[in-house]
Amino acid sequence: MKIVYAALCLYGSAAFAQEQPITLRAGTLLDGKGGVLHNAALVVQNGKIQKVDSGAASGYDLRNATVLPGLIDTHVHIAWHFGPDGRYQPRDDSQVTALGYALENSYVTLMAGFTTVQSVGSPIDGDARNAINRGVLPGPRILTALRPLSDARLTPDQIHEYVRKVAADGADLIKIFASKSMRDGGGRTLTKEQIVAACGEAKARGLRTLVHVYDAETIRDVSEAGCTTVEHGTLINDEVLRLLAARGTYFDPTVGLVTQNYLLNRAHYLGIGNYTEEGFASMESNISAGLVMFKKALATKNLKIVYGTDAVAGAHGRNIEGLVYRVEKGGQDTKSAIVSATSLAAESLSLGDKIGTIAPGMEADIIAVDGDPLKDITALRRVVFVMKGGRIYKGLPAAVKSR
């Protein structure tokens, strides 16, 4: 409760600024598209970035920090949590309890600099989204799939109906399981006809699709069916990577956080569902395979690699670790890594004209970190300032020098 009270107090202290323009002075500014500015000033009013130009005489002093767009994680499970006994709790007896955990996870995610997340696993995500959108509780902008499509027994006609129902219930996208978990070998679960039915119906409803899939053949079917984003893809090959690039299918490898988090929190998961000794052994062995896959993806020309972590219980608030891993272990260029978690991620969410970039007319989702991430990617762990939609949620006292 102390965290919630403190957050509400900070929210109240920052909310005054909505009518009047706010100026942020940045020593270094990363615009989210690979551009770098020095001694820049950002003018924010009514939740939008009004102007970006040379340094101003007064304002919120962020000259000793690096300023960049709010980060975006395109794949989280915001409701996943450990229960009072410290064990993973896949189901709560109380919806109030479930929402409470989702809002706690949302808060720590926002404080880590992630102003937008895409949560693809639970109906309670919609309640968390709506609660945050009311503007009282702090949290990232949430896009949710509500209920993933996972029943491989459904006919194409039944899948059409399923997608229509989820869309009518307010989903922002459709999540599709086309493969088993890698803990169970990652084998195919849906036919091409089923995949076509799901992605085709979603497109007809104006919704994007995100597909959990591992093997190359199924990934080919997913891309050819016009689905939006491929998730995981550990068993993909060079030919299908080139196909994704040619077709403009987004690819989210989810390396660097989710598996490491499971291993770190082994005692909290072991013995629940398919979190078995064999499952953990499989995950551990797949770390190296995932890294090989990621390096192949980086070498694929024009492939749209976006940033998603698959953050589950134990990982919320540590979302940046996957990006650090991509740079330090995977060899990704730092600028490209940051773009993957800002403007390119926003584009994959069909929000490229609203978030992910620092430019006039964009939503004022802005963070600042202690250090220069272009020289040391771990600077992104040290978030000292968070603004979402023009409201300051972190760093207000320390950031203010003159107004």
C-alpha cells in the first residue's frame, strides 16, 4: 500500500502541469529513430510534444541525463505473479486480487521506463488497461489480447467466431498459439487453414495478430497468412527469416529475459504445470539456440526485429534486461536496439504516428536515464525520469532546477 500511496502523491504533484507548457532541457536526446541531438529543449503541453529545438533558459533540468522516448515492450504478461507463498499463481480466487497484482506489475514496469506494453495472456489485462486509462492510477499504456487462441480442436469456422467474440469484448489484438511451449518441444499445434482463419478474421476486424511459434515451417505459414508478428522463433532458418523480411512480418525473438527469469526463479515455478525438471532442462539448453537464432536474425537484411520480452512473474520491472542481452551477448548495434524498443515497436503496434519518437505532435512519453546508453547500454537500467502522456511519474523533485 505504501507504493500505491507514494505513486498517487507523485501523480497529484505532477498533474498540475497539464494546462501550462513544460520545458525539458536535455543534454543528450535520442529521438527513437536513430537520431541524436545535444543541448535540446522539449516543450510539452496538453500531453503532446509541441516543439523540439535548441536549449532553453529554464525548465526541468535533464542536462546530465540522456533523454529518449518511453520504452515499449511488445510482449508481456502483466497479470502473472507470485502468490503470498512465493509460488507462481496462475489463477486467483478473487478477481480483485488478480487486478491488484496486475496493477502492481504495471507500476513497476512504468517506473522502469516502459510507458507502453502489449500484454497477451489474461482477461484481467483489460481491466488493468481500463483502470490506468481512467487517469488515476500510474501505469504504462496497455494493449491486450484478453484471451489467446490456443484450442487446436477448433475448426476454421469456429476460429472465425472465436476471433469475432474476442474483438467484440474489446481486445486490441489477437494472440495465437501455433506451437507448444519449448518446454514441451515447441511442436506445431495449428494447421495452415486454422492460422489463415485466425489471422484473416482478425484483419477483417481491424486487429493485429501476434503468433507464438517456434519451427520454420509453421512460421512460413504464419507469415504467408498475413499475420502481423512472429514471436519466439527459436527453430527458424535463414530461408524463412528472409521470407519474413520480404513480407514485412515483424519478428520478436524474446531472447535475454524470459528464460533467464524462469531459471532465476526456478523454485517459484518448479512443479506447477509443465514447469518440470525436464522443462527447465529444455529451457536451459535453448538459451544457446536462441542466441544463435538472434544472430541469424540480425544478419537478415531488412528484417523488422521488434523488442518484446515475454515478461512473466519475476520479470516485471526488469524488462530492459532483454535489450541489454541483445546488445552485450547478441551483438546488436545499440542504436538499432533502442529503435527496436521505441519507434519500430510503436510501428508494429500500429501506433507509429503517436508514440515511440520524440518529435512535435507525438504523445509526450519521455524518459531520462543516468548515463549514455549509446556508450553503455546498461544506462537504460538507471531510469531517473518518466513522463507518460505529459504527466511526470518519476524524477519530479530531482529533475526540477528552475521553472
